[in-house]
Amino acid sequence: MPAVDDRPLVNLVGRPAHDLVVLLTDSVRRPFYARQVARWLTERHATSFEEMTDLPKQLRSELGRRFRISDPEILETARSRDGSVKWLFGLDDGLSVEAVAMPDGAKLTLCLSSQAGCAVGCLFCVTGALGAGRNLRPDEIVGQYRVMLRDLAVSVDRVNIVFMGMGEPLLNTTHLGVALETLFHRVSPKRITVSTSGILPGIRWLAGLSRPPKLAVSLNAPDQERRRFLMPIADRYPLDELMAELRRFPLERGRRITFEYVLIRDVNDAPGDPQALARLIRGIPTKVNLIPLNEDADHFPDLRRPDDDSINRFAMALRDAGITVTVRWSKGLDVDAACGQLKGRHQGSPTRRQAS
Ligand code: SF4
């Protein structure tokens, strides 16, 4: 069916239910139908108007002439032996982003991207090596989740969501805010985590939300000097200012801030580092997630993962210092599961980085 005029059809994906009702009311004449369409999209994740069989046939055709329901296109899917699945999604302007589903006991963690690239440039990250990209729109963010649920045929009750894929979510707060509102319709804020490299205005934005998701901070070093070496963003938002902001962060009862710490041999795994880290975060309700580096000989050949004994010793020392610790033993190493690796392989010609 042609569009009603030459304008591109408006995509209904990624919009919160109340926005959909407002947007559709004129087209459907009866508010009841607008609410039905909103339910089909936000609860049943419909992919076409034809599926909406409780709407009159004529209305479905009319909606198809004015609107579209479009998700990102799957360019590649890779399934790992450990059960994790990775998708490379194509966007309508030719860019691509990745998303990963990782089994976590009876649950599944969906790791979504918020930008098509990243300007933050962390030394240990393939996405950072690939360079900046544009902000994803709400339909492109929520679309990843919709496609993943469909592809895995999994119920929404089984999933947690983390914004830890490509991009810095707190540099895309306008679109992230809309996407979160849409996701909250089916996924509680308690089951959604936004992970940041430490963007202070973004952390303040998150603190001001009426329904804030959980916060994770990619820390990676117990002092400013090494953090700055690994994460150039620390020049702009120094560690002492970041920690002061996090001490002010309003945490709901029972919530904690997760600190992620990518463990890199001879960079941030020295014998005194667990104690220094424990001192740095003391007083904040917290959990530390140790992430042994996913090595990438093409993008950061000088950075190595510590051996398993060193990783276990680091975790034990943190526990001895009274910190709750988990170790994320790498999932999906056989399918380029680290952020940006699949896209990097697709793009070819890696950007090599020197660690020293
Ligand atoms: S780790 Fe996150 S913030 Fe850092 S470069 Fe990669 S995507 Fe960007």
C-alpha cells in the first residue's frame, strides 16, 4: 500500500503506550482501537497490522497506509557453545550494531546497544577502537529487544536487560529515556541496568528519573592515573568527582551500584589493587563485577587477560575486604561476544591500538 503522501511512514516501534494512544487516536477515530494497537505493540510485540485480528480489517489497511512497524534487520546471528547468542543488526542508514543474549541461570540477560559506535574510546574495547557513531533512536533500541525475544522464542518474564552493548547510553539520554519508558511497560526498572563509563551529567539525569533503572559504572582502576590511561573520559570526569557523584546517587531500598572492573594483566591487577578498590568504593552499597579482558589481537594487541589463578586471587582479596564480588567468566568467546567484535570482523581493517 502506498503512503498517504510522500512522507515516509511513521514507525510505531519504540514508543511508550501513552504516546501511541495519542499518536493513533486521530487515525482510528475510537480511542479504544488506539489502546488495542498500543497493546499489540508493547505487550505482544506485533510485527504487522495484519496480526491485530481484533481490529476491523479496513482499519488495519488504513493503519498500514499511515504507519509502519519496523525492527532492525538481522545481518548475522552467531550462537556460542555456552548458550549465548549474538546478533549483528542492520539499521536503515546502512550502519550496524550488535546485541547479545547471555544465559544467567533460569534467566536470560539481553545486552543492548545504545549507539552505533562509541566516542568514549576505552583502550580495552573494540567498539571504542572502531570510533564514534550516531545515537540510536528509541525504535532501534527497543527493536533489538523485540527481535531477540522473537528469535529466541523466550518470554519477557525470563529476561533482564543491560545497556552494556555498543555505545555510551548516558550520551544518548533523550532516546534512552523514551526507550526505557517503552521497555518499562513489560520489564520492571529493577530488571534493567544502565552501564556508564562515568558521564556525570548522565548520572545526574538518571538520578532524577521517577522510575530509575539500576546503575552500573565501568570503573576499571582504583586510581585516576590508571583510569585515565584506560578510559580517556576520566580526563573530563575525574575519578574523585565521579565517586562524589555516586555517593550522592539516590538508591532505592535494597539497590546497589554495580562497579565493573575489566581485569587486565599488569595494568590493574597488582597485589594491592583489590584493597585500593575496596577503599575507593567503601560506604557505597555496591557489588563488583570482575570481567577478565576479552583479548583482541587485532584491536589492542598489547593488553592481556590475567590467568585464572590471578583472577580468583583478586576476587578473593576483594571478598576479604568485605566487598560482594562476581566474576563474569567470558561467555561466547567462540562467537566474538565482546562488545564490537562481530561488527569489527564485518568491517575488516581493524584499528590497532598501542597500550603503551
Ligand atoms: S567500553 Fe563502553 S564506553 Fe568504553 S568505548 Fe566501549 S562502548 Fe564506549
